[in-house]
Amino acid sequence: MEYVSLRINPEAWHWTALGLLLMALEIVLPGSLLLWFGFSGVVLGFFLLLIDVTFSYQIALFSLFALLSYWPIRFFTTDHQQSNDWAAAADLNQRAYSLIGHRVSVSEAVINGFGAAKVSDLRWQIACEENLEVGSLVEVVSVIGITLQVRRTSSIIDEASFTR
């Protein structure tokens, strides 16, 4: 019986083509896992242009390049993305929170702590520690439920300084 040896020795262009194919698949498939393996294949292809190594070393280098490209960048992007997601999610579908810091005019007098203000075309319930007359200019300082917590900023309405 004769022993047949199968010799696999991909060249630089094989690894580069594999890397570009994996990066192209990344566009179609969700996630970002294939991007790092594709990057590893392209880097290995350029590496093989400089130094010729055996197939076993090519596999080891491919794995090493994939780890070196995946973990540090993934750690940075996940940390950065998570902090941005939490900041964005805090105000998601919470229109009242976007009003904090805005000045509005009282449209219904504040008596015993509660009244109303018109912001754009909506009527918002407001709460204030002091009684306020209609037309008082107030600033939104916080939100509790669907009630805007406000404080008096001026007794004269300045048309240019409040939200309609």
C-alpha cells in the first residue's frame, strides 16, 4: 500500500481572498465577528508576502491575528457603546426629560402647588413650591412621572426666551 501525502500550503492571495470574503459576509450577516477574522486573513496574506511559513504556522498566525484584532477593539467598542446606549436609553420615549432646562410660560395658574404650562402644542401639568399667576416664566428643573417640576425665573414674560 502506498502512502499519499496531501500537502496543503495556501499562498498569500488565498488568505487575502478569504479575509475579504469574510469582511464581505459581515455586511450581510448581523454582528461583528466575521470582521475580525476577515481582518486577520488580510493581515496574514500580507505577512505571507514577506515570510513563507508552513500551513500549521499559518493557522496559528491566523488565530493570533484574530485574537489580537478582536479582543482589544471589541473591549473598547463595547465599553464605549454601552455608555452611549445608557445615555440614549435614559431619554428614549421620555419627552418630558428633554424639557429639563427649558423656560416655559404658565398657562393655568399654580395654586396649592399645581398648575399647567403649554409647551409647543401640548399642555403639561406643572408643580411648583410657590403659587404662580398665568404668564409667569418658569424653568423646568426635573420631572416626576408626567409632571414637570418648575421654579420661577421671572415675573415678566420674555417672548424670545421660552419654548412655545
